[in-house]
Amino acid sequence: MDPAQHPGWPARLVHGPVELHPLRRGDAAEWSRLRLANESWLRPWEPSAGVAWSVRHTPAAYRAMRRSVAHRARAGAAMPFAVRVDGRLAGQVTVDNVVRGALRSGSLGYWIDREVAGRGMASLAVALVCDHAFGPGGLHRLQADIRPENGPSQRLVERLGFRREGLLRRYLDIDGDWRDHLAYALLVEDVPQGVLGLWASRSPR
């Protein structure tokens, strides 16, 4: 492997109760239980599929997904992180569709366990990944595309300095239909104090 093709990967990021690390082979059963328990919470925001949620979220499905994202990470096209809160698997944050050259951009995606939501752990995890992508990852721009109906996710990225750039009409096939998305973006120069620094300044004391 040529490190120049995938700077900043693999990586482990830690701050307080949150740890991020590459997806692990041994997490298949825990990931499956978590995704099945969160179906009603996550399904409205997930890509459409022709198979049942239960089939898409077996341990075997996790292993196939992990192989795919690990291949993309090795090629420098993605930075896929598992999220742990107090040692327990609680979600994922991924920078995908990484383009180098003159653009140096990536697409940000994330999900979090409903039991953890509302505690600031998702925004902390995203902040850590953004700083890593801008620092060791060598990126200049991160884009997050969010459905207009998903107010909590919009507030999360706005607290971290993302700016709304426009409306993407019928942009992605989500939960059974083509859905509009709001395009948010963050540039490295938008956060001279770092995204984690901005998160800390806006977190409740």
C-alpha cells in the first residue's frame, strides 16, 4: 500500500467517553443487534433496498459491508469509523467519496444509537472525524447532505460550523422514494480553532 494514497488511515480517535476506530471483524453480532433495535429510528434516513431490514442487518451483512468499506479505505476513497460511547458500540461516522487532487473533498455520513442521542455524543464523534479529515486526512472540504425533514441532523452540523449551500432536488433514493436533500459544507478555513474546539465552545457547561 502507498501511504500517499490514503493519508490519515487507519486511525483511532478518542475524546472523553467517545472512541472512533476502523470497523472490527468481531463487532458483527453487536452491530446487528444495534441496527435491528434502531430500525424505526434509522430507517427514514437510510437508502432504499429491495430486502427487509432484518436481512440487511445480519452479522453476515455486517461482514460484507466491512469488507467493502475496508477496501475503499485502503484505496484512499473513504474513512469509515465505528463509534463507541463508554466502550459500547453506538454508531458510525464515515467520510466517503473522497476525491484528492484540486478538490480534496469528502462526503460525511453518520448514524447514532437512539439511546445515546441527545447527549452530544454524535456531534462530538463527528467533530473528531472532521478534524481528522482536515488534518491527517488532508481534505479541504466536507459535505453533508441532509433531508429537510431531519431537523436534529441539520442542527448537529450547524453547531459544528457547516453552512447550508443549497437544495438538491430528488437527490437520493431514501426510504422508498427520491428525496430532496439540503447540501451543507464545511471548509477547513471555516474553523481555524478546529471543529472540536468549536464543539467545546458551544457545548453546555
